[in-house]
Amino acid sequence: MPHVPSERLAWELATESIVVKIRWFGIVMGYVLVQTRTGLYDPSAVRAFLALGAGYAALDTVFYRLGEVFLKRAPLFVSLMESLFIMLLCYHDTGLDSPFRWYYLLSLICCAIRYSPSMAWLTLGCHTLSILALYFSLSPDRGALVSSLPQTLAILAWVTWASASLAGVLRDTGTRLAQTNQALEVTRDELERRVLERSEALRASQARMIQHEKMAAFGLLSAGIAHEVGNPLAALSSLVQMLRRHQPDAYAAEKLDLAGRQLDRIQRTIRELITFARPASTVVARFALADAVDDALGIAKYYHRTKQPTIVNDLSRDIPLLRGVRDHVTQVILNLVINSIDATASKGGTIQLTERVGDGWIELSVADDGQGIAPADQIRLFQAYFTTKPRGTGLGLFVCRQIVSEMGGTLVFRSVQGEGSCFVLRLPTEIAPAPHPQSLTPAGIATGGGADE
């Protein structure tokens, strides 16, 4: 894995901090040597060159504090400058036996940890030429340590090899650590993403479970009511039939017929309640969207509100079939219709259901001319447990979007506050159409009940 610029800069700044400390150590020790020793050839010149070195170290320090490396693009120039600087210090001190000659070691160490091994060996070459130039420029009385010159050069070569090797190991270790850190960050991000996905999935499952439990409880209550009402209703129906067989007068016959029609109406309502109370099917099958709409409207008519809206059903049966769980689609449509009934409860407006067929999909639009949705609420409308209703749980639309998403569809809306809302349900279809000779007439239905946004 190649180094990224940030990693390279971090390595350069880390090594630069060591170089800055080494240089200041050399400057301070140089002043100590000048002040504590005698026999220098030109002490004033040595102090002048040390001041020049202090200025260079100060400039290097300023660049380091600014997050930069001074002359980092000209390492060979720096090595040549240091070779000349050390040679002049030794020349004006005591010659080849000057303690300043060990500055060559410091320079090699700095170069080895900052740059590549090849640059460290080039620096060794510059220092070797510097030492040889110093040897030939000195007078015979100052040319001490001639016999140890090869030993000095050997020590410089050994320091170059050792420093370059150690710096290479540190650099490779730093690179591997950086790669490991990057891998750990990627793994951490992946784990966080997976935890978030699992948390969202768990939250969605809990929300759907709550919604299903609520619907199951409502279905159980409906079944109980239907059973309790059915028994006395059957007795009343039997009494009406018995009275009809006794040939009542015209007035009584008319009232008995009226009672019979109302009892039939109540029986139909009970049958619908029993149908609604049955356990929801989870079988994936082909079905017509109009059938799911019929089921939803058949339940919604028992949802009573203050005003009665007019529900216009413009769906056609001569459209492609859907494939999925019919009860789930019915639940989605029922929730959208009941929300529209709530939105029009104060004035009793109009709710219109229309479809649009495309290549491989069907769109069902549920539009109302109610109060609309406030802009601040629109961004949170599909969030779990968000509701604008006093007794809502905030799970209706959240579960609806989950159901639609699992079927490969989408659920979106547009709303203008004070003018109404339109929810658009898009679902994938079967290839073959579903011809049906029957037509569905628009119907106005009674409103009432309670569902959640």
C-alpha cells in the first residue's frame, strides 16, 4: 500500500524533530568547547561559524513549528553545506584532531533518518571529500591524526550503514503500523455500519411487531364483538321471520320489511368484521391491486370521524397483477386512506384513489384536499414513533414503507399545508395483465376510527 501524503509528512516531521534537537545539541556543545579549551587556531572564527550554525538551526526550528521541513527538496545541498561548515570549524579550531570532527557523525545520523540510504551514502562521500580537503589544506604542524584518518573514515562509513539500516527498519515499521491503522479504521467503519444496519433492522422488526400486535388485538376485539352481537341478532332475525308468516297488516308488514333490511345490513357488517378478524395471510401470490383496495375500503368505512369525506375510487381492474402478500398491501392502503380521512376530518373533503401503469410497475395515488402536512413534520414523517396524532403510536407510515421496500417498491408523498397531500405507492407488477369484466363504481363511505401516521 503506497504512503499517503499525510503519512509521509508525519514521518518527515517526526524525523525533523530529532534533527532539530541534534543540531541545537551540537551548537550548545560547540560553544562549550570554545569556552573551555585553549590552543584554538582562531577562536573568533569558530564563534562566528557557530553563530551561523545557530541561525540555520533557528530557521530549521521555525519551519518545523510551522509543520514544514526546511530545504527538504534539496538534501544534497544541505549535505554539502554541512560538510563545508564542519570543515571550516575544524580548520579554525585545532585541525584534524578537533572535537568538531565528530559533527560529521551527527550530520550522517541526521541524513540517514531523514532521507533514503543512497542519500546517506552520498553524504558520506561529501564528508570524506571534506575531510581530505581539510587534510591537504592544513600546515604540517597542524596535520595531526594522519595515521587515524582511515579509522575515522571507517567509523563514518559504519555509522552511515548502521543509521541508514536502523532508519529503514523504523520507516518500514511505521509504514506497516500506518497500514494496520488504516485497516483497523476500515474495519471499525464496517463494524459501525453493520451495527447501525442491525440496529435499524431490529428497530423496524420491533415496530412491525408492535403494529401487528395492535392489529391482532383489534382483530380479537372485533371477533368478540361479532360473536356477542351475532347471537342476539340471529334471534331477532328469527322473530322477524316468524312475524312475517302470521300475515300482518300492511303497516306492520312494512315495518317488518324495514327491520329485516336493517338486520341484513347488520349481518353484512358482522361478516366483514369476522373477515377482518381472521389472521393475516403471509402467502406470496398474484392479486389485483383493485382487490386490495376493496379490502382496505371495506375496513375503512367503519372508521368514523366528525365529517364524512367522499372517497372516489377510480381504479380499473384491467391492469397487470401484483405479486406479494395481499394482506400487507391492504394494510398499507388502509393506513394511507385512514390518514387521509383524518386530514379531512374537520371539513369532510374528498379522497381520490387513482392508478397509473408503467413498464413493469403500478402507481397508486391516494390524494386528499385536507389540511396537509407541516414542512417541519415532512422530513420526519416516515420515522418510527413520530406522530402528530394525540393517540397515535407513530408506526403506521414507518411500517408501510418497510412493507413496500420489502416488495421492491417505493412510497413517497407530496404535501402543501392547507391544500392537501398525495401519497404515491409504486409496486412492481407481473408481466401479464389481469383482465376483469367487472367495473368498480366510485363510492362515498362513512368515516371514523383511528390509525397512525
